[in-house]
Amino acid sequence: MNSSPYRHRMLPWLLVLPQLAITLVFFIWPASQALWQSVLREDAWGLSQEFVGFENFADLFADPLFLESFRITFVFSFAVAALSMVLSLLLAINADRVVRGNSTYRTLLIWPYAIAPALAGVLWFFMFNPTVGILSWLLKGAGYDWNHHASGTDAMLLVIMAAAWKQISYNFLFFLAGLQAIPKSLIEAAAIDGAGPVRRFWSIILPLLSPTTFFLLVVNVVYAFFDTFGLIHATTEGGPAGATQILVYKVYSDGFVGLDLGGSAAQSVILMTIVIALTVVQFRYVERKVAY
Amino acid sequence: MVENRPILNANSHILLLLGVAVTLLPIWITFVASTHASEELLRAPIPMWPGDQLWQNYAEVLSGGITGAGGVPVGVMMLNSLVMALSIAIGKIAISIIAAYAIVYFRFPFRMGVFWLIFVTLMLPVEVRILPTFKVVADLGMLNSYAGLSIPLIASATATFLFRQFFMTVPKEMVEAARMDGAGPVRFFIDVLLPLSRTNIAALFVILFIYGWNQYLWPLLITTDESYYTVVMGIQRMVSAAEQLPVWNHVMATAMLAMLPPALIVILMQRQFIKGLIETEK
Amino acid sequence: MVAGLEIISGGEILIDGKVVNDLEPAERDIAMVFQNYALYPHMTVERNMAYGLKIRGLPKEEIAERVRRTAGMLELGHLLDRKPRELSGGQRQRVAMGRAIIREPRVFLFDEPLSNLDARLRVQTRLEIHRLQQETGITSLYVTHDQVEAMTLGHRIVVMNNGVAEQVGTPDEIYERPATSFVAGFIGAPPMSLLTATVCDDRRQADIAPGLRLPLPRPVSPGLEIQIGIRPENVLPCNADTGSAMTVEHVEVLGADQIAHLVRDEARLCVRLPRHSRLSAGDTLNIEVQAEAVSMFDQQTGRAI
């Protein structure tokens, strides 16, 4: 706006005050506390605190449990992102193809977005439950003895499936919007040039979809990093034997169960760094719109 | 599409139906399980067709809850969830829209500083700063209260950002015309800007209601008093109980109930939902 | 700035002899018609027009009466319940005017109100604005890039260039005696032909090209380089023995008349000719110019001499 907007001294401050107060009290202050805690160590009775510099971080990176949790987080995140994105792209392409029933499919596919990750976990947990689960029963019939209470792999697969399932609707919506934004004339031009549907997909549609794909990749990874806490907590609780202990879960259990404040804070700081890095990457790419 | 090959079309329909089936299968199984007596859910294979215990199961969980999981009636939990989701959605929209209004329509010192301060919160999900945030809430005496459940989650960079983007697309002549007509900042906001933001508010409401309803970690931390349990987190207690007791029918009925309000909102407000989803992520 | 929407960089603005620099827009008793109309999209035509009055706290009956009268004046009566998006461009423009008129302000501001209309509607609305201004008799400040609007509507025109007022005057003054070469080169379609000329020793003529000499209205010091401007209608074709020969570069046929672009060395001139003149590119035309019809400008400052 070039012209002078309203000239008031107090009013704008009054208007931003609630937002600012909540931001400061519940976001900035705790975040700086976490930063501060991460360089302190408390004795076992919480009586004295000692400044230890980066020792908490050094301890973390020397701790095999933490490194394992790091690895698990990455495996989990990328598996969820890949599985869910491939499935939803497949569905979106077909929904974009069919003229009739397009919006019906959309309605049927989008509403799982509304399901809380924790609930998604519970549903899949029930289907795979070793005693009553319908899917584990089918697997048993096929000769596989599924047990996510005992097998780390089974537990991991369970949370990946549940997390990916919940995210399909979100990815589907964005892929569909992305596909519908591709000018039909481009596709027609390629068809006239003799490119068949498969060829067109690889040489035209996929490159033009790359901004959407990249955006969704970041969103899905962030989702898998943080929003799946409930899913894991409600089902495997990080187990068995830490096989599904992703970083967010570890921050929680170290801090609230293990009461290791410094270590938990240091992990928080690492997580924050990851989120900020992801956000920055996302913004830079969104701004450049991803070169085709 | 370019070609209209019936076989390809049929393929697409089959694939889509398969996708829909995979998406709906867990819901169907949940629903079916919630309509049987607990005795039928002791061992696989469980029935795949609805039973006749629907009303009984739902009535029991709504009023009675599950022993071994605190015994709080699910009806109470649903009410807690509703209060939390509504306060978060309405609170977020209210404080974001006025903050965005101040940032776009006023010049004041540190304006951009304020904007960035708010923007930074976008990068700090609750999950990464749980311990210190929990401590702040505890120190303020807000544990086990609706205020504690909702206020810390009310600040929202996303909503502020969205409203800011929208306000910047409103032609500046609109505010000039209003000033000519003698409308001060408050009147302009109420008479012009607010009605113009209606669709944006509706879209955000859908997204934020779901966000609030589906909160898990936060209520888990700050409610030790069972009467403040929300349904999404309460179900975790029931699952643990169901590992010992044959109450899967009740757990699944609760799961259905927990899904119902957000799912209804998505289906009934589909247009606003899609708009909200796509705009908040821009 | 006049409206009070922008901060004043210097000087004073007076309305009815009162300095209004520090008054809010609404307190200045001004109404404005915006280029993009800026109608409130969520209000009906009626509420759009009534909004300002409602804020001023006028009684309901009076507002209704004024809306009725204004709508009648602008023939908007049947559209009162519509929203702006259900109106055509011309109708929206009328609502925007209605919103201004209904206030009965001391000053009207028009900010290029016709530039979003198509050519036919523009002419029609221009006449309407003219009629309304005369009926209401309210001082109006009308900003436009279109000189036809300026010439037809204005009692006094201010020609602005880069934020500086080049000339203030009636339409006739501005057309006949442009104060600067900018005004000369701006007003008129086509505008004055501007030529660089050197004053001859007799101080009453100037050379614009070798062998091409034009008379000057007043004597000027000899040898001086000046700019001279000539309106196309003041260039007259004549016989070979009295006039100077120029080559026709091209001819634009406008309907009622024709504009011929003439050239001789570096000098270029436009001439307005009757419709049936049979001229085409490459022909030679002899012209003469009356001394009174020539304007002279300082080469450096561009001011009229």
C-alpha cells in the first residue's frame, strides 16, 4: 500500500497483542528454554544445574540408541512419504482421466484426512492384532505369523502403513489439483506428436508436476517426523525394543518418562534445527517454483 | 483426456474403486466391530458384516466409558474434544485476523519485527518443545483446564499469514473509499473486511477444527484429571485395556465416534475444506 | 493527497478557504469516484450508496429519501437490490458516482473514472458527468489521461508533468497559448508540430531547414535557437510561388479530414487537410503558415517566449 494507512498509535498494538503474547509465552519462551536447557545438566535430584556446553549434544551423538532412533526416523519418514505419494499419484492420475464420477471418487477419497493419526494407528492396530485382527489372520493363512508385539519389522510396517494410509487423501488432493492445472493443450500437443499415454506421463506430466511433488515430499516428511507421535504412542509405544522409537517419541519418553531434561532438550534443539532447515528448503524451492 | 479408449477408462475405474476400497476397509472393519457383542470379537476371524449390537454398544460407551480405562464416559470426552476444537478454531481465527489486519493496514514501529516473530512460530511445532511448554503451562496453573488445553495452541502463524495474503489482495481503494465514507479502522474492519473474509474464515475453520479435534500429545501431557480427557487421546487408554479385556466392540465404537465430527465437517464442507487445505499450504 | 489519503509533502490545501491538511478524509467533506470504482462487493447498490450517510448518523428516512433521489438521477432505481458483481461496467460506474453524489460534498474527486469503460460507453458517461456537474454545481477535481475528457469537461485545466503543474488555464487558453513545449506537444490530436528553428537576421522569420523559412509572430534576437510549434490546422496548402515545398511522407485518413505528415530534411510537420485532398506519399506539397499561428518556446526551458 502506497497511501498512508490508518494513523493510530495504540490500536495496532492492541490488535497484535493477543497473538504476540501467546507467541512469546508459549512459543518463544519455551523454545529458548529448550535451547538453554540443552547446554545444562541437572543432577539426579534436580537440585543443582551445571553448565556443560555442548556435552549433551556430544553425548547424544555418541549414544547408539539416539543414532538408532535417528535412523528409524529417516526410514519411517521416507517410507511413509514414498508409499503414500506413489499410491495417491496413481489414484490422482486415474481420477483426472475419468470424466464421469470424478467428484464422487474425490469425496470418497478425501475424508480420511479428518482422521487423527492416533486413530489411524488404532484402526490398523486392530486389523493386524495377532488375536482378533482380520489381516493378521489372513497372513497366518498365507503362512506368515504376524506379531507386532514381538517383531520390530512387523511393528515398523504397521506404523508405516497406518501413517501412509492417513496421508493418502491429502496427497491425492494436491496431486489432483496439480494435474488439473496442467494445460490440456500441452498434452494434446504431445499426443499429436505421437506420444502415447505412458510416454506423456514420464516426459510431460511428471516434470510439470515436480513442484507439487517436491512440496508434498517436504510436507509428508514433516508429517512423519512430528504428527505421527500419536500414532506411535497409541499403538507400539516405540516398541518392541525401540524398533519404532522415532525422534519425537524419544524426546517425549526421555523427558517425561526418563526425566533427562538436558538430553531431551538437546534432542528438541536438534529437531527444531531439522524443521527450520526443511521449512527454509521448502520456501526457497517454492519461490523458485522448481525449475522444470 | 486426449484419447477416449474404453479399456483405459475401465482400468481407471477399477483402480480407483480399488483405492476407495483400501481407503474404506479399515473404516468398515471398525464399524462392523462396533456393532457386535464383545464375545464375537475374541478370536479371528471376526465377522465382516454388521451385527445387531449397534445401539447398545454406542449407548454404553457414550454414557459409561470403559472400566480399566478410567471409566470416563465417551460422551464427556467428546464434549471435551468439542470444546477444545472449537476454542482452538475460533480463537486462532480471531487473534490471527486482527493481527493480520494490524500488520497490513497500519504502519507502526517494529511492524516487520512483529510479523517475523509470529512467523517463526510456524517453525516450532509443539512436539519439539513439549517439556518447556509443559513447564510454562504448569507454572501458570493451567493444567487440567480448558484454557490449558486450548490457549497454548491458539497462536498460529499459518492463519495470520493466510489472512495477510488475503488482505493484500483487497484493492487499496476499498480502504480509501471507506475512509471517504467516514469509516474509522474499527468500522472498516467490521463492515467491510470481515464480510469479505467470510469464505476464508470458513475454509480455515474446517482445517483448524480438525487440527484441534485431532490433538493428541498436548492433551496427553496436560490432563491428568480424567474428566478433561479428549476422545482422541482417551482411546489410547482403551486400546491398552482391550489388550487384557474383551472390549474391542466398545473401543471400536469409540473410534467411530471420535472420527465422526471431523469426517462430517470434511464431507459437508468439502468445498471450503479443499480451499482451506490448498490455501494454508501456499 | 487532496482527499487526505496520502501525506502532503509541502504546501497547504484549502477547501472553501479552510486549510484541511490535517483533517481525515471524511472530515474534509469530499467525495471520490475511483478508477476501479471500489464498490463494497458484499453490499447491495443501495447499501453501497447509503454507507457513508449511515456512518454520519443521518436518520433512516433521510437516507432512504436521498438514495431514492440519487438513484433516480442516475437511473439506478431498478438495480438497488443488486450486488456490484451483478452489474455491468457502466452500471458500476454509475453506482460509484451515486455513492459520491449522495453525500452532497463540497468537492468531488474523479480519479480517471472512465478508463475502465469501453470507448462507446466512455463518450456516453462523459456527457452524463458533464450534465451532473452542471445540475449539482459542485466543485469537481477530475484526473484523466484523456485530453478529450479534460477539454470537454474542464472549466480550468491543470496540465501535470512529473508532479509539476506545467500550465493552468481554460481549455481555450491551453489549446491556443500553451505555456510550455510539453503542453504544446501533449494537447491536440495530433498535437502541435514542434520544430527547432534559428531566428533570421530580420528577426521576423526563422529557418527550420535549408530553404524552409517560417514567419514569427514577434521579433526575437537574431541567431537565437528556439523551438516553434504549429497546429496542423494552421498549416495551409498554397501555390508553388508563395509557399515552401515539402514532401508528403504519409497520409492518415481520419474520416472528416486527413492528416498529412510532411518532411524536409530534418524538419517534420503535420497538416490537416480536407477529406477529398488527393495526396499520397511522395507527393510534394507547398505550404504557408500565418505568423500569428506560430508559438515560440525557449530551447532550454521549454517555456513560451
